[in-house]
Amino acid sequence: MADKLAERVLVVPAALFHEVGVFQGFRADVSRYLPLLLDPAQLSYRPRAEVETDPSFKQLIPYVVLNCGGQVFHYARGRRGTEARLRALRSIGVGGHISQDDRSLFGDPYREGMLREVAEEVYLESDYTERCVGLINDDSNAVGQVHLGIVHVFELTEPEVRRREQVLTRSGFAPLAELRAQRDEFETWSQFVLDALS
């Protein structure tokens, strides 16, 4: 955990998010938010230890949903997960912080970080197409107040995904309707996305 808190992560001023239009829950209006929130002039990398408790910044978190013909990958966060506030909750999102180490001379650090996070958490062994479908914000709790999720859906050709991180437990694919019926077992971000996916 000490190493994680020492890393510098990608943030945007919360004031900018409020200026564009603060909301609670899921918002599908990607074209309204992303050009401003991902504007390099607005972005900075700050020590994670500081911004985890500083609501004047929003840490940008890619939140990737792995879908295969209406079957959605899901998992539970084990007791040894980095984020204590989310332990034992279920999730349909794979992803995490964008690190200063994700910057490269030619690549997009946000996209590089998203793909790195997916590769760190799961073995993704299927071809896929991807689309960005919305944003999630939850200011009702301490975790949500300092994070802003950007939701991507990877449409897989085969349900070939296995957990890589040991803290991801009880993982697998299930129909969206089944996961919606178990909505209360999921972290709030997943609840928002379950409600929004069709």
C-alpha cells in the first residue's frame, strides 16, 4: 500500500467538473465532459496519498466493463485489496488510477493507463471492440468524493477472461439481468452502470 500511495496519479480540478456540470450517478453525455476533463492543460499528476483525501481534485479512473453478448464479467474484491473502503463488495468494473509512469512520448497516457490497469487485473484473451459510454460520480461517500469514473465497454468476441490479481475473487460471467437482480451486493459505481446498461 505504501508504494501505491507514493505514486503520482492523474487528476483534474473538481472545480472544472463542477463548471462542466456536476452530477450524481451515471451520465452518458461523453462529448460534453471528456474534451474538457482530458484537456492536457487541465490535468496534473499529484501524490496519491494527498489526493485520496482531498476533494478539491478528482482522480480520473477508467472503469472497463467486459461484455460478451449480454454476459458481463464480474468479481468480488477480496480482503487484501488495496482500497479498504471497497473490500468484500462486488464489481463489474476493471481499471484503476492513471499513473505518471503511464506517460510516453507518443501515446495517450489515459489510454495507456487504462490498458495497463486491465492487463494487471485480468487475463483478457479475446478480441474486442471498445466504446466509451459515460461517466460515473458518487459524492455520497469518501471514496467517490475524490474519484471520477470514465466508463468503457469492451465488447468481447469470446468470454475469455480470467482474473490475474488474487484479490479478485468469485469472478466469472453472468447475464446482465441476473447481476441487476443482485444489485445491492455491488459497489455504488457498479450499481450505477448496471442501471444504465441496456
